[in-house]
Amino acid sequence: MEAEAMQRIRLFATELKTTLSQAIEQGGLSQGINVCREMAPHIAKRYSTDGWHIGRTSHKVRNPDNQPDNWEAEQIRYFQQALAAGEKASSLIAIQLDKQQFRLAKPIVTEGLCLSCHGSQLGNDVKAALQSHYPADLATGFSPGELRGIFTLKKVLP
């Protein structure tokens, strides 16, 4: 089950990053914001099949409807502490398995492209687009290598 969950994360992350990069190339960062707002949920839905549900959340959400649940918030704190202690993001994973469901969380670390819309120094066009689409945005001010959020998957067990 873990291998299938990790494969879904890889596919989702790759498609999202590719779609985002293409949109930014074609229409600038404002178009990238539109991709995250409009396309990311559709991409997540494409990999939320066969009883799986995949998504992203954070301790600093852009979309107020995307707040972490208690388990996700706990994993976010765990990943923040682990990264602060020098652990590599690629080695971090959190899994919960009980009689009702399987859950998995994997960190999303802020890197180059992310900083354009989630960093400390944003262009005026980005600020305007974020204010227009996300007036309650909390998802800025990140630094390279900092935890941006998590990929989160769950599957209800039969």
C-alpha cells in the first residue's frame, strides 16, 4: 500500500510541477497562480481513484478551505522539527494504518520555482493576483529548503 501511495504522490507532483512550469513559461507567474487554483484540484482528482484521496495542505494555507486535519497538522510539525534537525526531506515519510484507513504524508519543501509565489520577495503582479484570488493568503514568506506543506493521501479500508 505504501508503494502505491508513493507512486500516486510522484505522479501527482510531477504532473502538477510540469503543468505549473508550462503555464509560467507561457503566461508568467500570474498564470501559474491560476494553474494552482484551477488545475491542481483536477490533477489531484485524477489520482484520487480506487478509494484513494490525494491532496496538499500546509501550516500556512493559501486556500482557507484547505486547512490540515489533526493528523496532518501533527505530521507538519514532525516534518518541521526533522528538517530543522538536519534530516533530508527525501527521507521523511509519515504513515498511519488502523482498521479504518491508511494514511501517508510526505513533505513538500520550498525550492526555486516555489519562491516566486511563496517566497518573501514577490513581484507586484504576483501580489495583485494573490490578493485577487486569495485575500486571506498565509502562504508567503518561505525560504529555500523550508517546509511548504505536505502531500497527504488516505484510503479507507474495506
